[in-house]
Amino acid sequence: MHGAAQRLATHAEQILGVPLPVRLRAWDGTEHGPPGTPVIVLRNRRALRRILFKPGELGLVRAWVSGDLAVEGDLYEALDLLAGVVWETERPPLGPLDAVRDPQVRAAALDVARLAGPFLPPPPPPEEAPVRRRLGGRHTKGRDRKAISHHYDVGNDFYERVLGPSMVYSCAYWQDDATLESAQRDKLDLICRKLGLTPGMRLLDVGCGWGSMALHAAREYGVQVVGVTLSREQAAYARKRAAEQGLADRVEIRVKDYRDVRDGPYDAISSIGMAEHVGAVRYLEYADDLYALLKPGGRLLNHQIARRPQDDEAAYHVDAFIDAYVFPDGELAPVGSTVAQLERAGFEVRDLEALREHYALTLRAWVRNLEANWEECVRLAGAGRARVWLLYMAASALSFERNRIGVNQILAVRTPAEGHPGLPLRARKWTALSARTDTGRDGTSPDRPDGSAAFRGEGGPRRGEPRGRAPGPGDDGTTPAPRSPESV
């Protein structure tokens, strides 16, 4: 009788139709599979029961999050190898009838069931969003509030360890020799310059997170900022930061749905990594609301993840792992669909910048932070939550690198009736990092070599003396290409 690892590998290859590209180790200590590859470790029979009772991605994820399944070796390599035979295969998935009709598949399924043991299916890990969360219409205000809380209200201390001092939870803007902190600062400054912020303007930051964009715009550009979030933990953190940096009179943080903001007009609106939560059924409403909140000539900067278009868009479904564990009810749309909806709302889309490679670099930096602070992150958020974040960030980094998903900054204007958008003729010159008056050749502040002090309010200008400026026709420069950090 062969050991459990060889039996499982043989049956997996029968069902998948191709050899397993990774090595297996079972609870009985046996191993099977190609040497020199990452090892998938089934620590107990419960891991197999999770996969058996929930075949496919969700069963694997439940085993991973619970700690019943582990990976020894390079997690990125393991995910990349498995993607080709599990998630990205062109073979149609096997259904229940296949096990009945195909004697080989039926025999494999029976032997796997014997290996799993005669037990009931294990309950899902507590980190999985409960089914009751799905009651009610998708993207109602109440359901959105629960979805946001599931993802963001897991402890500010945990996010500090993962995101670093910037506390920016979106794609950074990388250049050669950048740190995560300097790259996040450059991203915030790029957005401010695209929005043409100048002292005295009113900025609405939709989905303001922990307040980094609001604080940067108020401190560096002298604007009045209203930030809105559905997360009470984020709001409390952002208010505390504003008070500590002496910006409480310029930064107001509200726990509010963007649909309930009614105190326009604003000169500019930033929406950074928020529109993924809006949903297809609400996206035109989102665009209409932001258009109504802007004054004529006002600008919107929409920073949003996009997926590749499908031949049959009606067949699109949210990834099971992401929906159950990471961003409940989150949806991705092709960038063309997003542009079309903004235009339907009345916006004139003036610029689109793709930052796909930048997000891959950002996610790998977050993974390094998580791994470097693993024990502390487990203490703060629990082992299951830490495993969720590790898996989703590593898998997402690969998705950006392989062009499965992208991220784009879309600059749209509520162009006045006379047709002048208020932009320079050569608007793309704002992407030059040298446009910052306080930025050296390497993209860092001379008095702050690691770029992190800006987010703590150290060594900055006196209040009322913003350093930034809006781009003008004479600005020039180029955007340096990002360089991959060391592989994880």
C-alpha cells in the first residue's frame, strides 16, 4: 500500500489530467512529487476533508487559513505553478456526474474519501465572512458597511505592521532606489498634482482610509479636506493623526457613505482604491454623485484596480477567496467600462495612467513587511487573519505581474459649458517627480532620506506654507521606470 502522499498525488493527476507541478507531503510523513519544487503540506486529514467537502479554490483556502495546509518553500512559486493546473486551465471543471460516469475518477474519489476519514465536514474558519452578511441587496448602504468593516476593522496596529508608517493601502509610485515610504509619498503627491491643488481649495477624499491622502494634501498643498470612510477604526486613527500633526482645522474625517455627502461643491475629489467596493450595479450612481459634488472645472482622480475584459461579461463572477475572506462584495471592471460610466455621468476623461507593475512592487513590499513582523501580526490579528493577508497579497502580486489585473489612475473633469477644462495643454508633464520643489534627484526629500518623516509631520513647512504646487505649462521631466525590489 502506497503512502498517503503518493495516493493523493496519483488521484489529483487523474482528476486534473496533468502531473502535479509541486511536491506533496501528507500527515503520515510520506512525500511524493517533483523534487526541488515547493512542498504542499497536508498537516492532517482535516485538510483533506476541507478540500473534499468544498472542492476547488474555497476548500484549499479554508485548509490554508485554518493552518491545516501549509507551503514549504517559495509561496510565489507555489502559487504560480498551481495556477496553471487549478485556476487557469482551459479544461472544463469536473462535476458530480463525471465521478459517476468515469470509473477512473469514481475510484479516485472513493479512495480520497477513505483517506479523509469518516467525519463530518469541518466548519469554515472564523475569518470567513458569514453567509448572513449576504442577506439583502448587493451594495446597499448597510451591506456595504458590513463588508468594509470585515476588511478594515481588524486592528490599526496590524495594518501599521503591514503597510508601514505611510498607512497607505493602495498602489505606490515607484522609481529607482525608492523605499515603500518614498514611493507612497510620491503617489500621493502625483495625485495632488494631477488634481491641480492649490491653497484654499476644498478636496473630498472618498474612502479616505487612515487619512494619508487627506493629511498630505492639507500639509503640502494647503487645501481644506473632507475625508469619508465607513470604517470607524480608520476614522479614529485618521483624526488622531490630524490632531498630532496640527492639521485638525484643515482635515475633517467623517464616518459616512459617499452617497450621503451633500455639502458640495468641491474643487477636487480623490477616490483611491475605493471604487472596487462600489459594484457594477451602483457604478453610474457613484459617478453621478461625484459629478454633482464637483464645481464646474473641478477634477476627479479615480485610482482603481481593473480586470481584463471577458468575451462574455455576463459570466463574470467575483473570486471565491477574495469574496469570502478579503473584500466581500468587491467587484472589478475593465478600465474601458469604468471610463464609459464616468463619461455617461458627464465627466470628460482627460488622462489615464496604468500603474500595473507598480502595484506588484507594492504588494511584494507589503508581503516582506508581514513576514518580517509575522509573530507580532499573529498576536494582533490572529494566525488565520495573517495567513489570509499573506495569501491574498502574494497571489495579487502575481496577478499584477502576469497582467491578469491592472490598476489605473483616471483623471476626469467636470468640464464647464464653454469647453475649457482648466488643464495645461501638455498635462502629462505632471508625472515628473522633479516637479516637487522639495524632491531631490532620487525622489527623496533632502532632509528626510527615507521619506517617512513626512507622514509623521516632522521637519515639514510651517502651517500655511505648503511646499507643493500645481503643474504649469513650463513643467517638464519624465517618469523613471520602477525597479523590482529584491525577490521574496
